[in-house]
Amino acid sequence: MGTTTPLDQIKRFEVTEVYAHPEATVDIVLVHGLNGHPQNTWTAKNGVFWPSQLLPATLRQAKARVLVYGYNADVYTFGSDKSASSDMIHQHAQSLLTGLSMERMSEEKDENAIIWVAHSLGGILVKRALELSNDLTSKSADPSRSIYVSTYGIIFLGTPHLGADGAKWGQVLHSLVRTVMPKKIVETEDQLLKTLQNNNETLQNINLHFLDIYQRFEIDMVHEAMRTDIKGTKVFVVDQASASPPLPGVRYYGIEGTHSSMCKFESKNAPGYLNVSTAIKGWTNECTPKIRARWAAERAARRQAKENEAKELLGIFVTDKENTLSAPVAQTQAQGGSGMSNNSSLAVSTVNVAQPATTSADPNTIAAPTAYFIKPQGFRPNSLFVGREDELEKMHRMLFDRKRRAEGVAAVLIQCIPGGGKTHLAREYVYKHLKDFPGGVFWVTAKTREQLEAGFWHIAATVALRPENDGAATKETEDFVRCVIDWFTTHHDWLLVLDGIHFDQNETLSRFIPDSTNSSLLYTSTQHSVGGDHHFMNPAVIRVPLLSAREAQELFLQELGRKNPTTDDLDEAMKLVQRMGFLPEVIHVAAKRLKSTQEPLAKFARAYASGPKLRALDTYVAVVEQLRKSGAEEALNLISILAFFNNSIPVEMISLGLKAVDIPIKAYEMATGRSLNNTFKILNSYALISR
């Protein structure tokens, strides 16, 4: 058995350890409610303090500590030696996080699993504390974040999750007391009572936020089964509907006691003790390996975050030789050739990196012998191009806008949904207008930071770091990126294409954006939210529409090589491209498959119609994967729901429907908290929706 703390040593405020197993791996934390006390709340009429006098015997050999937490939850006090609480629930939650995390650190138990037992307002406090702990990501906040990582289970005893009309009785009572007694004798405070009102905005926000994390925990919701006598009127202080809102995976039961007595057990045979103690014991015996696994994942995530910070600060290029530079290797699929090792080093004059970031100088494709055409390996003109003539003309006009080019680089963003033909259009423009850029054309794949760095390295090695410009090569990423930017700044009449760029991190990307008069910058992206953004040289936006039905039909038949299609071919092709959503990439994939199988067009059309829509849409899959890697679970959840509806759906309908789902939908931002608008912003930035 462990050691027990004498009752007279229980502190009124902060954390007190009332029982400890010598090898404890679990912390059981009890939090009282309104006008509660860390000892009195859990003490029965016969004087039994069950957290230390009953629970240890029930736990037997379970390796656990039992802690009680005290805070000022008084809404009215008599006399001059005490003070009513003036803190709001958020401030109490911060104090709970700090106090508990510091106690656990001092006892070297900061990775112990946590099981909460919370009465009344204490349940709201625990929910808010866990929400705050989950939101903390800074280095200084690691101790407080440990509370969220370590929490395994929660028992809510009479917690008014939806508010409680019974809380109004407290307001009536303390208002009456305040009326008949002098103010110097009675002090009252409304903040905590207001939190418990069923229409309180703070309570609603806590509940909405908790829905995002509750599935991580084991949860029991317990309601009072006996009414409380208040001035001759018997009421449920917290009714069953508020104490036990329906949630998947939650266990529900009642205790034959009033709101006050439901957390006081006179003996192991007292009503409710068996259920509560059995839940605690079961969780105590099963939680340790699961929490250890969560901590392993947490440490790995923190380690990865630190490594990413180090890479950004120090660069990812390490060499042992003087005046050499390791080329960045883009982590993308290659169309041909093999990639270089991260450990390889090459002299400045060498041009050789992993696919597809490998570039080549192709001076024969343009008229001027001094002009550069640096492009990805295997980059070729489009074999087919249908429609888009208006977009090509508009793009050329924007890139050569005299006023904009006189002030600096003229930037244009080509934007459309995944598979809509952004790169196809940009490539057509580049080959059509090579001679219009005597300063050179530079095409960089820009889907990741590594690809950007690889592209800039080869511009540096081929152009900016020629021996006559810089006899000694640079070793650091920032150095050669700056060298390329300086080269662009001091030269003119060039075109830089950043293909597939994502505008998520302004500070990271801005160092790759050059500026020079009489020059042009072309982006392709699924995101359009940066139009006019000065970080990216105020790009004008060209939103590429879907192909028309006739254009899509023509493209499909050209891909198949059918120069003289029959009437049946035209009909089947039209049906197919309609089902493909008129997306060029889907049309290309389907035509490629049809050419390889040599199926009759009519048979292929029937098979395609019976299959999943937009199959093989690799770009869409890539966008979804990027959302998943960035942790945008709310956006993925919402788009999965919207997929079942028509193309147009009222926002208000979505908002109303959220009440019926139990998965997180509202995305979090530091400035605005959690909101549906944040989720829309993410989906809109990837062109998955428009609003």
C-alpha cells in the first residue's frame, strides 16, 4: 500500500496529494464544483473522505496517486476573511493547468496517465483546461500541454454540460442574501454562475471546442437521481438532459443522490460508489501502455518540429569539402532517371540533381545565344492543346503590362481546380513566347520547399554562380537562394515560372520571389487567395474555367488520335467527357488507358459509367493528402460530407447541419478561435470549394 496524507494537511487551493503508491504511473485528479472545497466536497456526513479512505483499498495494487485540486469557486461568502471568486472559467482553467503540471514535474510524474473525477462546475473547468492544453504548441507551453497528452479518462458527476436552470436558484439566493445583509458582511460574484446558464456563450464555446477532442478520452457522464430541496421546492439542480448529452462512445448512469451528495460516499456500499470506483480501477489498469504510446508520438512530433526549425535556420546542405555545395533533392516522383543521394557533393559547375527537379540549359530552343531556358528534366512542348486561346492572350497581356513592368516584376497567377490544366496552359505559353524573353525563361517546380531549393540551386549553378560571377561556391541554402535572387534583381526581360506553388507560408516563400523591372513572374496554383498580395508581387489572377463540352470532346478524340471520328464516336466521347467533368487531366488519363487497352469506345464508355467518378484523378488525391499531412482534419471532414450533396449548398444549411454531427468541422486559428469560416478558408484556398 501507499502513503496517505492527513486530512488536516489538505490545502484549500491548488493541488494536494492525498494518496500515493510508491511506483505510481497514474494520477487520479478530483476537481470540485461551485462553492466547493477540495476536502468537504468529497466528504460524506459520517466524515468519510473517500478519495483517500475508500479508493486506495478498491484500487488494491494499482499503481496510482490520488490528487485533489482546490480553487476559489465561491459565488458568495460571509465575513471578511474570505473572498468571492472574481476569476472567469478561462482563468481558472489556466491556473489548473499550471498548478497540476508543476506538481507533476516536481514529483517527476509529468508523463503519468491522468484520470479526472469532476463534480458540477469542475467538469466545465476540466473541459476548458483540456482544450487550452491541446491548443498549446510553443516550447514554453510544453509542461501545460502534457496534461492533454496524459489524459485518459474523465468522470463527470452532475456537470451541467448544456447549462442548468437550477443555477438560477443560486443567483436568486445570493441576490437575496446581498439584499438583506450589509455589503461589508457578504460578498458575491456572478462570473461563475453566469457560465452555468444554459444560454451562456462561454459554455457553448467550451462545448463546441470539446467536441473536437472528446473522442480521445474514455468518458462517463453521471446524473443526479434525487431532487434537491431548495426553500421547500424540490428540483434537479442539473437535470439528466444537461448532465448526460448524447455522444457516441460515452457511458451513462445515475447516482441515487442529490446534486451535492452524489460525490460523497459513506462506504463502499454507498449508492454510486461501485460504478465510479470500478470505472477508475479499470482505467487505471489499462491506461499506462496507451498513454506511453501517446507520449512516444508526442515526442516524435516535437522532435520533427525542432528538426524542421533547424533545417529552416541552418539549411539542409552539409558538406565536408571546402567550396562545395550539396544540391537539394526534391522528394517527388521521377519520370525518368535516378535521384542523387543526400550525401553527395558537387562542384559549382556541375548540374545534376534528382528528378523531376533536375534542370537543363537549352539555348538551342531560343534565338538569342545568351538567353537561358532552364526547365525540368523531360519537359517538352504540349503534344495537344485545345481551346484556352483567350487565356493565353490575356496572360501575355498581363505579363507585358507596361505600367507594372516599369515599376517592377509583372506577376500573374493561373488558378483552377486540381486537374484543370494549369501547368498545361503555362507550358503552352512558355513555348509559344520563348523569344519574347531575351533575359531567359526559368521553370521551377514549386510544390514543396525542397523542390524550390532544388530549382534555385540549378539556376545558381547554371547562371548565377558562373566562375566569372563568383569564384567560390556558397555552402548554405540561404546563400545560393540570395545569390539567385540578386541575379534576377540585376537582370531584366526574364520569365520565372513557379509551378504548383502553395501559398501557405508567406515568410518561407517570400525569399524565393524576385523583383526586377521589365520582367515577368508566373505562378500556377490551386489557391487563389493571394491575388493582389504584396508578398507575392501583387499577382493578377487568371481563373481557368473548365473546358467547354465541345473543347473537351475535341481534346479526348485528339488524345485518341481519331482525326475523322464517326457519329457514334462523337456521341460516346461527349458522354464520357461530361462524366469526367471536362477536366483535362482526367481526359488525358482516360484516353491513355483506352489507347493502351484498345477497347472499343462504346464498351469503355459503359465501363467508365459504372465505375467511380473521377477515378485516377491523381491531383485531387495529392491535394487531399496534403490536407491530411497538414493536419486539416476539419477540412477533410467537411469536404467528405459535402461530397454527398449537390454542387451548390447554402452555407446556412451547413451551419444548421453541424448540430447533428459528432466529428470536428470547425478549424482553429489563433486569432479567431474555431469557426466554420476557417474551414471554408482552407477548402477555398485549395480550390475545393468556392463561396
